[in-house]
Amino acid sequence: RMPIIEELDEEGNVLNEEEDNEEENDEEGKRRWREKLAAMEEEEKARVAKQFAMAEEQRVAGNKLLSEADYEGACKHYDQALKDLQLVGNEPDNRARAEQCNMALHSNMALAKLKLNQFEEVKHHAGLALLVDAQNVKALYRRGIAQASLARNASLFQEAEAKAAIADFEAAIAADPSGSVEAQRELQKLRADLRTHERDLAKKQKETWGQVFGGRTVVEGEEDAPLEGPPAMVRACKNSDKHLIVSAESASVSDGKGSTLLSAVDMQLREGWCIGVVGGSIASRTALGRLFAGEMQVSAGNVVVHPKPPKPGRGKQVEPIDRTYLAAGAVLLLALLAATEFTEGVPRIQVWIMRVVASVFLLLIRMAWKFTTEAKAPLTVNVAFATADSAVLKALRSKDKVEDLLGSLLARQLPAAERRERVVALLAAAGFQGTGEAGGSPAKFIEAGLTFGQLPQEQQRLVQILRCIAMRPEVIVCDGALEGLDVDCQARILRMLKRMKQECKTSILCMSSDLEQVCYVADSLAVLSSTGELCEKGPTQELLQTPRHEETSAAIATVLDRTGQKTVGGAIQARCKELLGNADLDGPWIPPIYK
């Protein structure tokens, strides 16, 4: 064996080089391990960041397809984003962030599935979003819509789904009272459907158990009495101080073929007030307008014209003489004349005096009879009827000048020059474009003698509306008159009607299928049902903010779904606001009051 040679230090201690080397190796290994762990952590962070980036990219792509109505494509991107988020690891911060991303993706997925009418999928994804945030208003609303649709679309109304939807809508409203207008409307509609279902169910149960236990038996061919619908919801308007011009009192109108156009409608047209009417059918709204215009008779109820009370100091109104007294007086005088033929012993002069006096009185009775024999003419009101009916346009002659069509309705006392100025002002205020030639203006068109037949149909309709304004009537009835006109013309006419209402005290009945258009000019709003019944009536803003009838809620929901806004507004009302201070609209176009 080779002897072990040990190296000693100065004090004689043995030096162990192997232990020193091992310690140095341990420190180096730890350092390398720490560096490796740090590198691995950086790689993991980069990987997680990449997963989040990939998920975000898929979400953005899905949102784009969702906005383009490609709902299937959007769902594919959202599904891929959810898969990407499953690989972000288990770090608490990353998981919390992933849950928030998952909530947004499931909420968007619920919306896409809702558009595809896949209501069970909507419930699934909205429920997953609510696991992260139980007060997520969008998820609550979308799950409520899905459950309401499942309740209504089933062959039998699903009460459990309806009640679950009501709970979701109530939770959404509680979470965001000011921003849950859609949820409030859907809640009202669903509650009405649920009440109808419960009422029908109770009726069926009553009929079934009545037959089993000897109650009323339903005989084949026997008709039950129709169920009375809910009464019209009428809210008070602060217009009782305005003169009542004409009113419909429980007025019903039929089309002569057995169909009812209007059923027991109560409505009052007051001075300086505008009533907007929406809902119902086109025929129902037209019947209401023609009723107030005196062009249609009621089948039940009344239309009453209310005379304006005399001003103080004008004296009392003289009542007409009763025709019964006139007839009695005439008979007595005739008897007196007949008796004079058989008088004996009476001086001849006295007989002739009696005959002359009797003849004078008969003449006076005849004059009075002239004003009382005919039936007393009903009180009338000056009503202008603006409509989109093409038959009205055909009634106007093509060869008539536009200046004459409008100027003939202005006051006769106006000089020719001033009359032309008024006509030009009317056309300018309404945005009249004539034949559409470049550089044309109302003044140039009038000077050139533009005729009605030279105008396109849209401008012909505009002239017909301006004829109604030029009449300066007590009542203007607009029956869908603005439909088909461009937004600028519609806004201008609405501004003109509003000024007529304020400055001329004109009463306006504005009827249209466009709720946004009606709401701009209407002080109060009336909603008709499809059967011609009055569902709800009251101040416009109050009805828009808190509708009580399902027909009102449905009309508002239709507008909001079409525009995607939270409140009723739109391009027309925006354009009306832009026209504030317009020189033409503020100009002297209002017809003079004297005739």
C-alpha cells in the first residue's frame, strides 16, 4: 500500500481539501438552482401572460362577430377563450383574474345564445357568470329573458320558469334601480302573463270541478260570457284650465262589416294641448282621427263639441224662442182671422184693424219661424286632417300652383306681396326642396310658378301638411302624416306643430306608429290595443318612465330594442334639438289670426 500523505498546517492540524470542495459545490448548486427556479418562474409568467393575451384576442374577435350578428362565430371564439383561460395555472392572482374574464365571456356567450334562441344554453352561461358575481345585472337580465321565453314558448305556460325569471328581474332591479329599465318592462309583462295564466287556470279548474261535483255544467254549443278586460289606466293631466274643444265620450266605431275599430274610447282635445296616440291598428287610428274631424259617425257613445264660454261683460246669451209657443200663437191668430169672417154687428173698420194686426203678428211669427223650423245645426269645430293617404294628394289638381294651394288658405285681407312672403316663409320653415334642383330655394320656386304636379310625391305630401297649418285651425289631426318624409322634414314639421300649439293655442291629435316621433310633440300619451280599446293614458314622460299596462310596455320595448338605447329618443328628437334657434323656423310663417 501507498502511505497516505496528509498535509498539515502550521499548528499541525490536517488540512481537508475534500470538505472545502464540497461546501463550495453546495453553494454553487444552490445558486444555480435559484437561477433555474427564477427562469422557470419567468417562463411561467410569460406563458400565463400569453394565455391571457390569447384569451383576450379571442374575446375581441368574438365581440366583433357579435356586433356583426354572426352569433355562431362569436360563440366559437368565446369558447376558445374559455379554454385558454383554463391554462393560466393556480396562482391566486391569476385565478382571480381568470374568474373575472370568465364572467365577462359567459355573459357575452349568454347574449349570443339568446340571439340564437338557445335559451337553455343562456341559462347555463348566465348561471356560470353569476357564480362569480351574484349581482351581475346583465347576466340576471339575460337569464331572466331566457326563462321568460321558455315559460311562454312551451305548449303549456311554465309557471316555474316564469317565477324564476321574475326573481332574476327583481334581483337585477335591486342591484341597479336606475339602469334596469328593460328589466322593469319585462317584469311587468311577465307578471301580466303570469296573472293571465293563473286566471285561465282557475277558470279551467272551476269548470272541471264544477262538473265533477255537480256545479255548472258546460253544455256543448253554449258560449260563456266574455271576460271583461282590465279597465283603461288613466292618469290625470294638468290641463283642466285649458278650454275643452271637443271630446269623445265612450265612443265606439265599426267598419260596417261587423268589425270594431274603436271601443268605448274617452278622449278630450283641449286648447293648446297635444295628445299623442300610439298602438292599435292603422284603421283604428284613422277612425279616431276621422271621428274628431267629423268624417265618421259613432256606432255608440258621443262626440261632443264644447262652445267657448262668452267673455265677461258681453251680456247673457239670448235663448231661442221655443217653436211650440210660435206654433200656438200662429194657430190663435189664424183662428182670429177666420172668426172675423163671421162677425155681425161689429163695425167694419174694427174688423179690418183686427185683420191687419193679426197679419202683422203672423208675419212676425213667420220671420221667427224661419230661424227655428230647421233643426238646429250642431256646433262645429275647425279641424284640419293631415294624413299620408294618397287619395288626399290625388284630390289636389296637378296644374295648381303651390303658391295658390297655400296662399288661398291664408287670410283674405292679406295683400298679394305679404301673402307670397307668408307662403315662402311656410315652405322655408318646413325645409321645402321643390323639384330637388341644385341652387333652388322656396322663393325661386314660387317666382317660377312651380305647380303641384311638378313635385315628387314626398314634397307633395309636405305641401298637404302645410295646407293644414296654413288654415290655422282649432284642431290639427295628424294621422301618420310624417311617415315617409326624411328626418329633417319630420323634425321641422314637429317643431312647427309645437310652435302652433304654444302660440296659436292649437289642439293637436298626433297619431303614428313611431313612438319617438309622437313623444316629442305630445303633452299626454294614449295607447290603443289591437282591438281599438284605450289601454293607458296620461302625461307623456310619466308613461314612458313608469308604464303600467302591458301594451304600453311592449310599445316602449319595441322602440328600445330597435334603437339599442335605454330611453326613448332617436334621430328625430336629436334633429329637433339641433333646429333650436333656426331662423326659418323662428320666422314669420304663422298664419295671421284675422280672416
